Amino acid sequence: MYINGEWVEAGSGERFEVTNPATGAVIGEVADGDASDAERAIEAADAAFKTWAATTAYERSDLLHRAWMLMTERSSELANLMTTEQGKPLKASQAEVKYGADFLRWYAEEAKRVAGEWLPSARPDQRFLVVKQPVGVVAAITPWNYPISMLTRKMGPALAAGCTLVLKAAEATPLCARAIFGIFHDAGFPPGVVNLVTALDPKPIGEVFTTDERVRKLTFTGSTAVGKMLAGQAAGNLKRVSVELGGHAPFIVFPDADPVHAAKGAAALKFLNSGQACISPNRLYVHESGADAFHQTLTERISKVRAGNGMEDGVGVGPLVNDAAVAKVERQVDDAVAKGAGVPVGGGRLTEGDFAKGHFFAPTLVTGVTDDMTIYREETFGPVAPVITYDDVDTVIDRANDTNYGLAAYVYTQNISTAMRTFEGLRFGIIGINDVNPTSAAAPFGGMGDSGLGREGGHEGIAEYLEVKLGGFAI
Ligand code: ADP
């Protein structure tokens, strides 16, 4: 772990092993921290806060910029490590390292744009000054699916704002976290400003993060169930909370869209990270007029997606994170088939030869999906594209909104009014219009409903780490 500027073991001396999800091989070992280690890290962050908060935005910007440069210099070793530890194809790891580094560069710039306001008063002898100040010590909990960018997306804005932080990385991907903290160390961040705790059992750490008085803010990315629980605990202690949780993204193809183009977009989007993304499309609504062409193109594309070890050239889909993830996908597909769905491609686990060592599920197309199927409501987090054919254009937005989640949605249309009406009508935080990648460090990412609270990226992302302070000056 990295606490107060030093690499340390857990107080208990315990460690745990990290494995490659494609091969099952042990690839490293990290400290197995507990509640007392989390407290030690919070103590360091708390001690460093006053001095760090008093640095100028220019100093913080320079350090973040340096971290961005180091991350860029080390991008190929980071990408190799990510594929080995998390499983995604090497090209996807390279793209994630770049996306992750962008948050450091963007917030290095944004640090200097945190401004206040000078407000007029109704009293002639009074002036109001509004300033923004860092909230204090931030506790961050991050997931395994994007094991680098989900760290920098929190660290960039928190540090730019003048907060110090303690981060608990996901137990499946602590080596990526360690590499990122190595970069912050080498960039010259002062001791205590960033601290990393690794643990096999996240629960005791979560309890400390949500109850310790010195922590002023909790930021979490992960499942809705855990996010709700942690947000509840943290809110009970009046900590500020941002949570980025699950999703169940609709992908609507209107009759005026080119169904072949839309199917190519769907294929490119669905299999990113083996479908293990909160913005992955989980309900593809295709108008009946384009359904045949859409199915045909998607079938062709999916048949060509090669599953395997992400280190191998030409592999488009890596392993899932563990066996429980494979079992969940299998259960959803079996349920859909039992209720009448078709499976023209894929449909099951991959267990032959080298696949037996990892956690693989075949890239799959499920057609004829209906709203009584589990896959229609439950997040899949796997390489399965569920397609629904619809005929009524007037009700498709309501159908797309019929979920407790509200993270991402995708729309294909060539008609400007349809695009605008759908953009306004969909109850989701991120909407791609003829676009399968509506994300950037410069843009606010986050969801509504069960998909979370708060936004990451953009101007909104740094506001999550700032308090507003009002001064009334009598002159
Ligand atoms: P996923 O299903 O994607 O693994 P989780 O919500 O279980 O999502 O994990 C996301 C992050 O939350 C990980 O860092 C994990 O260790 C952490 N986590 C899981 N359960 C708890 C808990 N009870 N308290 C604190 N953190 C937790």
C-alpha cells in the first residue's frame, strides 16, 4: 500500500494474490489491508490536507501535469499490466490508459479555473464574496472494470480542487492501482496527499471510509447494491457523496436510420471490455422495418469477434472478471432462451482448450427479447447483445425509460426532430446520438435514478470536491 509517501505492508503483515483472468496464473501479490490500515491512511491524508489545500492552483496544476506526462511515458507498460490483470484486449487497455491520463491533463488545467463570485447586496454597506474551497479528505473506492481511468477520474479533480485522498482499489486489480500511485509518487506529490489501501475484504475499509470523522467526502464507482449501502452509511454521517453505479442502456434504432450503420455501431460498442461497462447497451430496440438488415449485420460482426487472451493479436473480447460473472451471463441467456428468444450466434461458456483456464463467454446475439426476460431488466455485464424488435415509434422512448437505471442511452436517427425529441425525452445522464462514444475527460459523466449521484469529468467533476463559502462584508 502507499501511505504517507511510502510503500508499506498491511499492519497485519497479510498479503493476497492477484491472478490473470485469462489464464488463472498468479501475477503478483499485494498487502491485505484492514480497518486499521484505512485509519492510518486517513490520518496521513488528514495531516497533509492543510498544507496541500494552501498550495496555489498553479502548483497543483504543475504536479498533475507531471503525473500526466509520466503516465503517457509509461503508457505501454501500464497497458500491458492492465491486460494481464484485468483481461481486456491490449488495444482497449491502450485506449483506457490514454483516457485515464486525459483526466490528469484536463484537471491540471481546470485547477486554475476554480473561481468565485462577487455579488451585489440590497444593502448599500454590504458586499458578498463567494469562494470555493476543497471539501477536505476524500475517500475513494474504485472498480476492476476500468482499473486505471476510474482512479484518475477521481484523483484528477480531487487533487486539482486541493483535497487529499485515500483510495481503496478493487481486489481484482490492485496492481494497476499500485502502478498509478507509483506515478503520483514519482511526479512529486507530497507525502499524505494521495494514499492507497489494498484489501481482499472491502467491507471493513468501507465502514471506516463512511464513518471516520476526518473523511469529508465519499466517491464510489461500482455496483448499485454496494453504492446504495455505502451512500446510506456516508449520508448518515453527513459526508458528501458521489456514486457512479450500474446501468441498463437502451439503444434505439429509428425507422429512418441506416440499420447497417447502426448494427456496426452496436457491435463496436457492445463488446468493449467484454460488455463489462456500466454504459454498455443492454436493450437494443430495432424498428421492424430495419430489423432484418440489423440482425444480419450484427450476426456477421459478432461471428467475427474473436474471444481469447487480450495479449493475442486479433482478440476482440477478453475473459470476464471471474466465474460468478460468467454464471450470471449464462443464467440470463438461458432464461431468455427458455422464454422464446433466439440465439443466432454464441450463447454459452467457452471451455475448450486454453479457454478452460480463464472465465470466457462467447460473444452472443439474443433476438426476440421481451420484457418478461431477466436480461430485459437486469444488468448483464457480459458480451451479450439483446435485441428487441418494435413497431410503435411513439412508445419506444417510454419503453427505453422503463428501468430504474438512468446512465447511458444511444439513439440512431437521421431526423433532427426525432433526435432532439428523443434526447429530451430519455431519462438518462449520457446520450449518444448516432454516436457510440459520448465520453471525454471534458464532459460530465454520470447517471440518474439507480445509476448514481453526481458527475465525473468536465466542470461538474471538480465541483464535487468543492465547498461553497459565502462572506458578507459590511464596509
Ligand atoms: P462489482 O460488482 O463491479 O465488483 P462492487 O460494487 O462489488 O462491484 O465493487 C466495486 C468496488 O466496491 C470494489 O473496490 C469493491 O472492493 C468495493 N466494495 C464491494 N463491497 C464493498 C463493501 N461492502 N464496502 C466497501 N467497498 C465495497
